[in-house]
Amino acid sequence: MLTRARVLSGLAVLVVSGLGAFFFVVPAAVERNFNAIHQPPPYAASARARELHAQLLIVDLHADSLLWGRDLLVRGTRGQTDVPRLIEGNVALQTFAAVTKTPRGLNIERNDDKSDNIFWLALAKRWPPRTWRSLKERALHLSSRLHRMAAQSGGRLVLIKSKSDLSNYLARRAREGGDKMTAGMLSIEGAHALDGDPANVDALFEAGFRMMSHAHFFDNEMGGSAHGITKGGLTGKGREMLRRMEARGMILDVAHASAQTIDEVLAIATRPVVVSHTGVRGTCDNARNLSDEQLKRIAARGGLVGIGYWDTATCGHDARSIARAMRYTANLVGVGHVALGSDFDGGVAVPFDTTGLVLLTDALILEGFDDAEIAQIMGGNALRLLAENLPD
């Protein structure tokens, strides 16, 4: 009996140790591996860049920080952004995306929808059981986490859901200073989060989401992905999704959409669309990035192009490669259509964390942009689009 008891005790220790590693060690290790930083802080920039950067209203259209389960009110020892680092980087508004499903073996060329990496992350991070099979519930869970953090932030994190939220926040920021606060807006990466029902747009809107894309890394019931199997266009459900989004004042994101989906969206959309995070083929030619013709058509409809920071987007590992993509886009379609789309914490390595955004300001100066143009790129263009298109 004593021997059996010892064996059972040993097995219990192994089980507990294994569960502890699964719940606490593995997710942190995965994030450290996926969300690397080529140049860790601190960051040095020119005096002119530092002075200009302090005056900017900065908006980033895409980060996946909610996915990893960190308390974003606490400065992280891993990952690329959180509230303290956003404030230090002088970011006025960060869009936080809800990622609800990704395929195993994810790549930019061809993925199916048969596997579900986020299921295992949901288990490891102890998400509620309702999220294990419902992608809509995963989005709602991530929304509730950001709402809870905002409520506990003491005013350091303000959620933006309407035009009045935005104007009130900007007025308060002007009075009290950007060193005391930042803001967040919720988006959804891939309409598979609708669980196949376009009517779920309403539930996601009520949960605070104000931007959504048709597809992420695989084709779904709403539309084709640039990285899917068939890479088709909008489905009937996808068209209904777009109508419902426009009726509620949600902004459509065409990041990751197939060429056919982008074409069909632009043919029927009545409001400007954004590409929250992308590269451009003019400086980095691959299937993930936008062609000149796509850039022109998006700009012609009043849209915005958020330039990403990772190497597949820029074919580089520094701020100059990001600035070069922005210069190319501005030369092609006008500086008024260029924005930031970092993809921080999106499973990509980036040149700097969010405290290093001054390096991008410096790089834009070196690309020949003047101060007013830099202010547009770093946030002015995005603020204008939000002020005109968020719901009342």
C-alpha cells in the first residue's frame, strides 16, 4: 500500500506539474517566441524626432494583444504593447483586435479551416467553456476583458465606441496630457467570429466592436481570404454582413481579404474601408501585400491603408523599411490615405515595441515627409476617418 501510495502521489505531482506548465509556462513561452522585438528598448532618436513625436496624436489600427491573456494595465516583460507602454510611446488610440481562430501551419499562401489553434490557447488561458466551440463567444470574451481592464484603469484606458466618445476623450487628453492616458477601440479579425450568422453583427456591435474584416487566414462563410484555399469573393452572407455593419456604423476592414473579396466589397460599400495592417507590393512583393491597383481603388473610396511593421509587410527589420512602404503608398495615392497598422502582438517579430515609435517618426523625417504629413500618417488620418464614420 505504501508503494502504491507513493506511486499515486508521484503521478499526482506529475499531473499537477504538467497542468501548471500548460496553464502558466507554455502560453508565456509561446508569446515570447512569436512576438519578438528585433531591437529592445531603450530607443534613441534625433532631437527633432523626439520634439515632434511628443506633439503627435498617434493612432494604430491593429494589435492582437488581447489574445495572449496578459493584464494590459501592467507593463509586460514580454510582448510588444500594453497600456503603460502605449502611454510611454505617446499613443492616443490603439485598436485591439479579437482573433478567434487560426489554422495550424499558418502561412500567407494557402490555409484551410480544419484546425483551430485558438482552442488550445483558450484551454491554456482558462477561457470560459462557452468559448471552446463558439467563435462568437471568444470575441465576446475578449471584449469583456478589455472592458474590465478599462473599468479598472482609473481613467488610464478609455474605450472608444462613438463619435462623442472620441471627441470627449480627445478634449480630456488635451486638458490633462497624453502622459496620463490612452484609448482603445475593439475590432474583429475575420468574420468567422459570426459563427456563420450575419445577424450576429448586432451582438458584436453591442459588445463594443467597431471594425471587422471578412476573413483572416482562411476562407469562411462570409468571404474569401488572400491566404485561403479557393480565395473566392463575397458570399450572400458576406454581403448581408456588410449591409448590417454599415447600418450600425461599423467600419469594414479588408486586411487579409482575397483580391476578389476586395473588389466586390469596393463595388458595393457606401462608406470608406480600411486595411488595418498590410504591406505594399511596391516595396515588398508577396501574397500578403496590396497591389498598386488595390491601393488606388481603396484610396478612391476614401479609405485608409495601415502599414504594418513586420518583415513580410516591409521586407525589412527596421523603422526605415516601414517608412519606405509609407513613402511608396503616399506617392501613389496621397499621404491622406496612409496610417499605422503595426500588428503588435500578432505573432510577428517587429523592429521595436510601442515605446519605440519615435524611431518611426525619425524614419519618416528621413524619408522627406514634413511635420504636417507625419502628423497625418501617425494618427491624423485615422482620427479623421473615425470622427466621420463611428456611430453617433
